[in-house]
Amino acid sequence: MARALIIVLDSVGVGGAPDADRYGDAGSDTLGHIAERCADGRGDRPGLRAGPLTGLRAGPLSLPHLAELGLGLAAAGASGRIPPNLAPAGPPRGAYGHAVETAAGKDTPSGHWEIAGLPLTEPWGHFPDTRPAFPPELTRALVAEGGLPGILGDCHAPGVAIIDALGAEHLRTGRPICYTSADSVFQIAAHEEAFGLERLYDLCRVARRLCDPYRVCRVIARPFVGAPETGFRRTGNRKDFAVAPPGRTLLDRAAAAGRAVVSVGKIGDIFAHRATGREIRPGPNAACVTAGLDALATLPEGGLIFVNLVDFDTEHGHRRDVPGYAAELEAFDARIPEILAALAPGDLAVITADHGNDPTWTGTDHTREQVPVLAFGPGVAARPIGRRETFADIGATVAAHLGLDRDGAGTPFL
């Protein structure tokens, strides 16, 4: 039996999906636009990527190892052009292509479930971009059951901005900050110390139940610390309360076959902790890559590791931070040699994404994009796999590689 490693670069899209115009995202291209900004000198930042204050210029985006695996060629398949500086220096060393999401929307759970062979067939519910955004009966029930003096926010908003705007009032009144976005989410931000972390989690559990009739995908706890005088910052104690997948996923099939499953990052939350095996949540992207490699070192034959690298999305995409996003990509690229060295004969690694979050785009929400599919490992032939009509082809490929039952959607490409 072989082993498999799936790494999701959260939000690293490679060009607008065929139906991107329905979402106002026609022309979005997370990777391509970051590469273009870097090429023309707008991807620099002192202390992160060299900038004008240092007298240096970081210049083009440098992802030599990902380019060697076919990332630039995958992007060309999706967008019609190889992003600046992402052409491979020689023949690609992996199978490469791009995939289209069949599920509606552009949210994290739908993307991950489809990667795992379960495309969502019914759209999620969303809250309108109005004030108030939430149905009054939902708000009344949350206030009553949560023992709250009321809520703040009740609107669409970027998470960092709304905490900056309402953090002081939250501390003064004890009212949690509730907000949403273009995704199917109900987010609750509260001060870890003044409100209490466990109290915030308990409130999110109440909200999870109350949001079920509205088909809301995720309730997210967004704890923060700080003070009005010094500023506020979100902590690493975010917790997602997601709806469970409505059918069997690749993880379910692996668990049913008695295979070892390791989930790194927020994979456990995304799959509602069902069939997610040993869950590791070490923190930032770099720590998640290290945790995945450590797990691979002892993973038995037939095992599966599923990694989510969320910082691309939360720290840089939503904050429209091109230099930070570029630096995060370059930091991951530098780990590719470690990943290649860790793969044993028969192993398969797949690098992909779940949606886009173009930091050059309007607003602060995800973008409806195609995603790269890079498959590699000892014995994996280097070749184009073209456009995959569903993310589920990834799950089908991994299932076939591991010798699992293929009762999910998708067609294997290896």
C-alpha cells in the first residue's frame, strides 16, 4: 500500500472560474495578480520583502520549486498566461493542471469537501449585505439563550476592521461583535479575557444550533485581546463550528478501511471532526508544514495526511496584503525540497487550493477561482492533466492511489 499527502494552500486561486461573473469575480486571479504586482515593484515591504526604504527591491515573485512542479503551467491553463517569473526552468517534475469547483459559492468547507470527493449539491444560505444583516428572530434568540445584553455589528464587515471599530464598545457594554461576509458564516468576536474564551465557544455552540435552519455553513469564534489604548489583535484561538459533510468523504472512506488519518491545521473544524483521525493544530503555516512532515515520518502504509495552510487566506488575502501574501508563498516554496525528500517510494503528494482570495480585488471576501492541482512523488509521471471539471478528481485520485473504495464523485487523473 502507498501513502498520500494533501496540502491545501488556502485561497491560492489561479484565475477566475468559468462562472466567476455570477459572483462579481470575473478577472480575479490571486496568484497571477500577486506575481504581476511583485514584477512591477508593488510587492515589496521593508523587513518582509525588500522595499524602497532599504534601497533594494525584492522584485519578481520567486517560487522556483513550485514552478518546477508545474504551478506556472497550471496557472496558464486556468488564466491563459503564465504569471511573471513562474515558468519552469526545465521540464516539470510532476503532474500539473487546474480544477473547477462544481459546488456553488466560494467558501472553505465546500472547497475542501469537494476536494475530498463530496461536491455540495445545494447552495448554502447567506445573510444579506444590509443593516441589520441577521434576521431579528435569530438575534433575539441568541441574546436570550446566551444571556447577552445585546450584540454589536450585525452587518457585513472585515474581521480586523470591525474589531478595531467596535472593540472598545464591546469592552464597555459586554455585547459580543457579530458579523458576516459574502461567505455562509456567522462570526462572533469577543475579548478573550473580559468576555471569556470558553464563554465565547459556548455562545458559538448556541449560534450553531440557531443558524441550522438558515443553512449557514459555519459559525466562527473570533477571540481577540488588547485595549483601546494599545489596539486589539485576534489570537490563535479561533474555532470553527461547521455543519458536518452531508455524505461520505475521502476521510470517511479512509477511516472505514482502518487507515491512519492525520489532519493538520483547521481540517478538523472543516469536517466537523468526523473521520479526521489525529488532529494537529500547531499554529501558523510554517508550523503546519513541519507538523505534516513529522506525521509523514511515522505514517504507516495506506495512511493519509490532510493539511490546510490558512495564513494565505486569513493573514493576507482578506487583509488585501500583497507583500505579505507573496512572502508567505515564497516561504512555502522554500519547504518544497523538504516535502520531496520526505516522500517514500509509492507516496503521492498533492498541492491544491480551495478557492481564491485575490488581494488586489475589490472588497475583502473570497474570489470565485479555479485552483492549481500539482501531483508528485516517486514514480508519478510528469505530465499535464489539463482542466479538471471538479475538485473531486483530487479525492478520486487519492482514493485510487490508496486502494480505497471509490464511492465518491470525481475521476482519477493518474
